[in-house]
Amino acid sequence: MPLPPLVDFLALLGIDLALSAGCLRLLAGTERAPKEKNWTKWATALFFIGMWLPVGPAHLPLLAYVRGISSDLSITLVALACLDLCARCVVLPAIAGREKTALRIALALAALFVYPTALGWGDWDSYRSGWASWGLWTALLAVSFVAWFMGLSLLPSLVALALLAWSAGLMESNNLWDYLVDPWLAAAALFGCLKSGARRLWTRQRFRPRTFLQSPH
């Protein structure tokens, strides 16, 4: 089987990394680099290799069929998948809670900004701002500086990585938004924000001090 062009190869590799990270998470559960579950790493490695096997009359790798359903993944999602794989396989420190929360909120806001208008809600398509827009670059720079000033490094690093990949043209799309966020990542971020908000609301209601009216004597 001949190797696909570089852009297609990188797209398939990103999908494989994301699927492998999900596979390892499902097999290993919530544990990081579990000593008693080393088989999960080997199973994930076999899964990673198996997704490249050619199948069907066209002898395309399994990943090509997955790509037809999922489309290309964003650089952000692929980078997060790589971080999760490294944290589980080589005992790297997990991403801090503050970093996760800030990134989740930023991605959720980006999704709410891009996808509703891209789907035809309103007269202005915010997705167009991803084509060499100084406004988007300025906004990304401002968000990165604010995050860095607050002691957060994950969000600025992912923005920088997406910008580098976009400058190098590593994806089929030339729209910067496709490098920053994708529907799968947007859905996960929105779900995470809703889940976190519901959990905080439940905790606040559960532990809120109750006041009882005293009956007059």
C-alpha cells in the first residue's frame, strides 16, 4: 500500500492518535499509567497499528473510512490526545484542573461563536474570519496573553501550535478555525461546561445551610 500524501497522512495519523487515546482511556479507566494494567498499553498499540491495515476493494486503511465520517480533526484535539497518551504511558503529570477549565471554557465560547452562524443562524458567517483575518489573530493574541498572565500555559501553547500548523498548511483546510476547533472537540467542551456547571449547582444546593422557622411560643 503506497503512502498517502503528507496532508492526508497527517490527517489519518491525527485520527489514529485520537482514537488510540480514547481506547486507552476506556481500557485503563481513570488510572494514570496503571502498573497492574500494562496489557492496556499493548492493546492500544495493536489498535493503533491495526487501524492502518488496508481493507475493502480499494485497499484503503481503516482510518480512511473513519475519516470519511469524522472529517479531519483539529490540531488542538490531536495535541490533547497526544498529551493524554503520554500522561498515561510514560507517567507525565496530568493537566492541572485550572488549565482544563480555562481550555474548556475557551473552546465552548469558540464553538458558540463559530458554529451557529456557520450553520446559517444570522446574516454574518463568523467562520469566514478564519481566512487571514486580523481580527481573529488579534483576539487569539489577546486571549493567549491573558491566559499567560494568569499563569496558564496550555491554552497559549495550543494556540501557538495551531498557528504554526496553519502557517505550514498541514491540513487540507486553509481556515484557521479548523486548526483550532472541530465539532467533536466543541461538543466535548460544551458538555464538559454543562456538566461542571450542573455539578457546582448541585453541590451548592446540597450543602446550602437550611434555615428553619421557629414557631412562636
